[in-house]
Amino acid sequence: MAKKPIILGIETSCDETAVSLIQDDKSGIPKILSNIVSSQFDIHKEFGGVVPELAARSHVEKIDIIAKKAIQESGVSLDKVSAIAATMGPGLIVCLTVGLNFGKAMASSLNLPFIGVNHLEGHALSPKLNSKIEYPYLLLLISGGHSQYLSVNSLGKYKRLGTTIDDALGEAFDKTAKLLGIEFPGGPKLEKFSEQGDPNKFELPKPIINKGGCNLSFAGLKTAILRITKTIKTEQDKFDLAASFQKTIEEILYIKTKIAFDEFKKINSQDKNSFIVAGGVAANKGIREKLIKVSKENNFKPIFPDLKLCGDNAAMIAMVGLEKFKAKQFDNLDLPANPRLVLDESAKFLKGAGVKL
């Protein structure tokens, strides 16, 4: 076993085939030895969204190549690797199975410990790859499939404070982009589109803004966008609608985050007010600036992952693997994929019509 553990992480929960090697470091911030991510934009572009079967087939074709590239780039021989970590959920079951089985096969052939990783926990711990962070901390996880405020109390211990009752924020970005004719994947491109518009042109709804604590809702906003797109006539109108959408999202997160700060302080008396923002949408510049502003106004320290670590990647999976390795939390090779894995198992399900807030 290496003096400084080296973890090989694997991520295939959706449409990114990713492998990374990281090494523990005395500084408290692990060293990323390699982090290879292969996206599938061209495969799914014509469909306007991810097709699970095509994504899984691509993972099967690429995983061995990506793993070899990550190992080669790291400069580490396999006999120096301490453990294999792979995403076990949540995600698309046909995609999860590819990376999970590949990781199990590696662990078995190399006689190494195997660690199954919650993809959401990967996002939650991703800022630890560039910042020293102590528990507990408040987390805002905003991605294509998830929007949640959580109190991260320690490794594997989460308390959900708020969540979306319908659409995830990343999904709202993707659907709005599609309605505006922005090529898939449109969500990350929407902010650039909005820079050419007037953010005050359209008055858009802010669902449940004055109720539901720090729970979120984006379905009504998305419906309003759909209605307006049927009436706009010029390219400038599209820019203005994108800008208005961006502004509205920033305002919703500003208000809901203030509430989340209060909720976090109610259950954490320690003077540790770190606010972590992670997930693909954390790369949005306007959202970052708004969340930094509200953090400073409320005496919280805002911390974001490196931009390259906001989207799905294997370094964040290896990060969780490293913490679990040091805690000797290993899994058996019959560990199943779980497409509906959550962070707070005790949290009430809040989705669909009739949700009472």
C-alpha cells in the first residue's frame, strides 16, 4: 500500500465517460494526477437530449480507452493504486452498470478494495479538490438532475434542508435553451446567449418564492418561457428572454439561499459558516456572482469547485473514494447499481402535483 493513497475513480452515470487518479496529500488537498472526461455531445445532439441506450453503448466502447489514457497520463503504475472507486448511482441504470462493472473487474483482477460512490456525494465533496473544507458545511447542489440545499455534517451524513418539488435547475436551463433554439447541450450556452439581451424585458414568475422554506420550483417558470416563445418574433426577443430567465434564476437563488442560511444555523451552532456550491450549474458565472454576494451579506464563506470539476467527472468520484478508503469503508463486488440513490434517506419525497409546502 502506498504511503499516500492513490485512488482510481470511474464515472459513467449519464453521458460522460470519465476516469481519474488522485493522490492524498499532506496539505489536505489531494493531487489530481489525471482526470480524463469524454463527452457524448455529438451522439445525442440530433435527439436534443441524452438517449440512454446510445449513452451506454458509447461507455462500453470508450471506458477501456479512457482508463488507459488516465493511467498513462497519471504516470502511475497500477501496482501503486490503493483502491478502485466507481459511481453506483444515481443515474441511468444502463450507464451506471458499465462503469460499476468495469471498476469491479479492475478491483478483482488487481486484488484491490472496491468502493461504490454516490454520484451526488461526489459533487458534494468536489470542492475538496481545490479547497480545505471542514465539516459541517451548507451545500447547494445544482445540476441537470438535482437541486438541493443540504447540511453536510460528515462523510455520508447529510440533512436535506430544501429541494426542488418539480424540475431540477439544470433541466430548466436545458429546456429553456431548447425552446430558444440553442443547440444541445444548451444549458451551459444559455448564459452566453443572455449576455446579448435585456434582463428586464420580460417579467417572469418566481414559483413558491414566499413559501416552502428553501424548497425550489422551476416548472412554472419553464411553462412561462414556453408561452412567451410562441409570441416572440425577433432574434433580439430571444436574447432578451434568455437574459430575463438568467436574472430570474439568480433572484430565486438569492432569496432561497438566505432562507437556507437560517435553516443551516438552526441545526449547526458551530461558527463554521462555509457555503459550498457544486454541480454543473455552479459553473454559471452570473449565479456564482449572485451567490457570492448573498454569502458575504450573511457572513458565509462561499466555496466553489474549479470550473473543470463542476460537471460530471471522475476526480470527484475518486475524492469520495479517498475519504472512504481512509475510513476503511469498502464494498463487496456484488454491490448493485442504484439509479435512485439519494443523500438524505430520511428526507420526505417532494415531487409531483399535490405537494404541500
